Amino acid sequence: MAASERPEHHFQYDPAKAEAYVATTLAWLGDPAAVPMARQVLGRIEAAGDGLPRPRRAATARLDLALALAATGQPAETAAITLDAVTSGVLVPSSYWRAREVISAVGDAPGAGELREAYRELCRASPRELI
């Protein structure tokens, strides 16, 4: 199917979302193919080729990339990418559990302490308790 003329409409096929779902699935499975797929998704979102900025999609794509990096043994980059998502100001509470999933995979990697503190601050600012 062709890309929707109104990608914000959730009931129409959106190739960019379909690609993001593939990256999410691969990351959750721990498949190493998730890393290049997640980088590609994030790159396309940031390029805003359709002219629409999608900061929430970018934050979610960062979490996918971070989870994929964690599965391939790259904890320092995992922490840095997750920190970008957590401090973006656009991560929605329904995605906090995904951030926690990645944070637990980071362990004691460089940047892990800063990441955990940023996540605590994010949760403190949230309307509901998520820590």
C-alpha cells in the first residue's frame, strides 16, 4: 500500500510505523538485526522526510535502539541513547516501562548512574508513580 496522505490517522497504513514495529519486535527478541533496523528507523524519523517532526516516535525509536544495543553487549552506548530518550521531554508515561526495561539491562555501565537519576526525575515529574 502507498503511504497515507494523513499519517497522523491511525487507521490507515503507515509504512514508517510498520518499519518501527519491526525494529521494536527485533529488539524485544534480542536479534542483532535490530541494531541496524533501529538506527535506520531513527534516522528516517529525525530526517523528517515527510515534513512532519515526530519527537515522540524518535524517543520511542531511541528506546528500541537502546534495547537492541544492550542485547549486543554495548552498555555505554545503550545508556547514552536511553538518556537521550529519558531527557527528551516527550517520553509519555505509557513508555516508561520500556525505559525501565533498558535501564535494567544497562547494569553498571558508564553513564548508568546518570541515566537512573534522570529516570527518577522523569518519574517524579510524572502525574503518577512509576518508579
